[in-house]
Amino acid sequence: MTNEVQKWDLESIFPGGSASPEFQEQLDMVRSKTEELKREVAALTADLNLEQLKALIQSMQDVQIYLGECRAFVGCLTAQDVRDDKAKLLQGDLGQIAAALAGVFTTIDHLLVSIPEEKWQSFLLDEELKELSFSLNERRSVAQTKMAPELEALVTDLEVDGYHAWSHLYYTIVGEMSIDMEIEGKVQTLSMGQAANLLSNPDPKVRQEVFQKYEAAWADKAELFASTLNHLAGFRINLYRNRNWDDVLAEPLQRNRMERATLDAMWAAVEGGKPHLVKFLERKAELLNLDQVAWYDLGAPLGDAGKQIPFDQAKAFVVEQFRKFSPEIADFTQEALDRRWVEAENRGGKRPGAFCTSFPLSKESRVFMTYSGTIDSLGTLAHELGHAYHGHVLKDAPLFLRRYAMNVAETASTFGELLVVDGAIGAATSPQEKLGILEDKIGRSVAFFMDIHSRFLFETRFYEARKKGLVSSAQLNELMMEAQKEAFLGSLKEYHPHFWASKLHFYSTGVPFYNFPYTFGYLFSAGVYARAKAEGQGFAKSYARLLMDTARMSVEDLAQKHLGVDLTKPDFWEAAVKLATDDVEEFLQLTK
């Protein structure tokens, strides 16, 4: 197998990479469309008629589709090669255009707010607008909580070279970081993403050595990253204060279309399940001949889970497991793999992490990851292809109805991951192989219940501290350690104090509190998965309908409509947590 099949095809989107004339042409067109929309909006008043409103909404979606296509492409370019300087310049161009468009949208939102309520409701009775009513009402509602339109427009202008620039700087520096490791007698220079993959190495000495070097590399940049994080948080806090948003979670909850009661119910259920995971970690320590697991042992494989899975085999297995649930999902996945929508090659110069991005104009997706041949990497492949299927289900919907929130975004991805991991457990040919895969699956529960919770605790407390002034790198280490010890119930021998520097999610300006939606998605998809197992392939159509509705209502309404459950109450969450703790009980029985 050549590495070529592990590289994605971006040429079919825009040939020529960052030097693509076709891309530049589209970028110019987006700039032009933005100016056209600005002129269109300037000619409108609150007295606009129904046809004017419909034309305006169509223009809004049209320009966003073209901008989204450009953003997805440049995002892929900067991820596949962090040294692509031309792509970085294009990213800057996109930022300027996006800021200009955001300013126009701010004016539009103010216009929507100024339409009298009775007239607004009459507009939404129109067949075309009725379908978009949730999205339009949401825009109107959020706009009412913001500053005057001229101030909001100023914010979007200043964000480009301030707020977002700090984030881009972080990604650029991380992309250039590396550590040296001796592997099989040869010293290799590893990107931070490649180094992170080694934390699941079967050899405890390798795990410990790479973690020490990994931690030291982040410590070396700690002052720079502390400054970056402080400025990002400071920007948000000042913006929230001027909008009279007292709660730092107000924006994350609004963006995720969920109530605080739902978040609290979820975390309460998670806390109830943690003691089971502590038992798992204690048993894992015994099996690894350790007195206690350290942070760098969390991904250590057990049994035969450490064996290498070739990429071709991984692709075939994902498709096979998807087919058992839904031929439609399997056929889509096979097509995505055949058309090389996946970038998986294990090489330097790539951005760490994994993602799936949608191209709204082409109606395609691209998956980015660094495939390492482990069961964890197999799960990541299934996870990201699950995202791609979600995008496929929505590809023909109006753009406003493709904009699902991050928490439900994790539904299809985690659902796909569960299908594949459970399939791997069922296909295990020996007790040791089953043990290894089950351990890896439970490790995901550890990540979502403990690791993600530690990030949530850290970020919540960091923002409170930041309101009082700058937070030093030493304080950030303390906050991180405190959060990890609390989230893991003190069950680890050694923690990761510079995790705040290493986790890219803390530096995202697109998604505030890039943490709790993962746990939500994990548990919500577990509930959906339990329903799928109970109903078999007959659930596939219901599953697709659920995904279709992810951008049409709040998560509470989505769960009530498709699952008949109340997310603000503990019952659903406790049942979902029990699915994870049942895995722990099976693991403990297998390892008696």
C-alpha cells in the first residue's frame, strides 16, 4: 500500500493548492458578493416587504456557502502543511472578508429586530420562511442581547488583527514545534501530533520519555501561550461585559442551544459514574504492573489492542460495521474513502488532532487525522467519518438548516465510533484481544467523563480568575492540576500541568468552551445508540431524521421529539452513564 491512498484529494475542490487560480477567483467573488449584500441591506428599512426579506435571506445563505467553501479549503491547506505560508496569507484574506461579512450580518440582525412583532410573525407564515423560522427567530433573539449594531460591527473589524490573530499565532507556533525521540535505534523528529500518538505506545519507558519531552516542550513555550490565553480570555470577558452578559457560559450554552439545567443534569450523572472509572483505572494499573496509572498511561494498550491495524484494513472494517446498521451509511462511507476524502498519512509538518470539515458548495466533506495503526486511531477514523455522514444527510438543506451546534455535532461521530468499537469487540478472536479493545472503549469514557470535565472545570475557574487580572503560567499550571485531580478523583500518580498549553481547543476563537459539548455528544449518542441496538436496522431512517433536525430546534426539543426524553432531568443521563459503567463491570469480570 502506498502512502498516496492515505492523502486526501483537494485538487477536485480547487486545483493547485494555495496557488490555485480557481480558488482566488472564488475568493474575489465572495468579496464581491459581500459588497453587493452590503449595498442591498443599505437600501432596506423595517418597512421591507415579504419578497425583500426572502431575497435578503437567500443572499445571506448564498454568500455564506461560497465563503464556507473557501474557509474549508484553506483550513485543509493549513492543517496538511503548517509551513504553507501562502495558505496562511489566504487565511488572513479570508479573515478580512469574514469580518466585513459579519459586519453586514450585524446590520441585518438589527434590521430583523426592528421589524414589528406582528409583521414578523406574519412573514414566518410564508411557506419558504416557515422552514427557516427556528434559525431566523434565533438570529433575532440573539441580536436583541447584543450591543448597538455599529459597536458590534466594530468588534468584528477589531477581531481580525486581535482576537483571531492570537489564535492563528498559537496554531502557527504549535505547528512548528517538535521533539526528538529515539525509535528503533534511530533519532526521529516528531511533530506534536506524532508525539501525542506515542502516548499510546505499549512500552511504558517510551510513554514516560515522550511525555517528559512533550511536557517540557509546552513548558518551554509556557510564557508565550499564557500571554495568548490571557488575551483571548480578556477579549471575551470585555465583550461579554459590554453586552451585559454576566455568565461566561451564556454564549456557549446559547450556541449549543441548550439550557443550564441540561448541563447541570449531565455533569451530575457523570459524577455519579466516576467511582466506577476509578475502579477501572486501579485494575488497569494492576495489569500494567504499576502501583498507580499516570497521565501518560491512560492510553496504554492492554491485551492485544496494541497490534497494528493497516489503514486498508481499518477502512474496510469501518465500512463493514456501518453496513450492519445501515447500508446507506456504509455506501456513503465507501464512496468517501474511494474518492479520497480522508487525509490520514503519518508524517511531520501536519497540524495535531483530527477534524471533519464540510464544503457547502461542493456538498462534500474532508477528514483530517494522523493514522497511527492503533485501535484508538481506528475509532478516530470512524468518528470523523460519522461527522461526514451528518454533513451528507444535510447537504441539500438550506444553509441555515445545516448549522447544527457542536454538542449535537458529536452525535453522528460518536455513534459511528461506537458502532466500530463494539464491532471490534464482537470480532475479537481471543479473550486478550477483546480485553484490549474493551479497555480502549472504556478509555473513551475516562476521556469524556474525567478529562473533558477537567477542561470544563479549568476553563470555568480560569475565566473567573482572569476577571480579576492576568493569570500567570504558574497559576495556570495550578488551576490545571487542581481541575485534573478533582475530575479524576485523585486517581492518577502524575498529571499534565501544561495541558492548558497543549490543548488547541482552549485557543479556538470560533467555539467558546470547546469541552462540555463533547461529553454531551458522547452521552447523547450513547442514548441514541441504545435505541438503535434495540430497534436494529429499522432505526436507520429514524436516525437520519434525527440528524436532519439537529439545526432546526433546541437539543431539549430534539431529544423530546426523537427519543421521548427530558434532558433537563437526570434519568436520561444516568441511563447513558450506566452504559459506560456496565462496560467497566464487564472489564472487571474479565480481569479477575
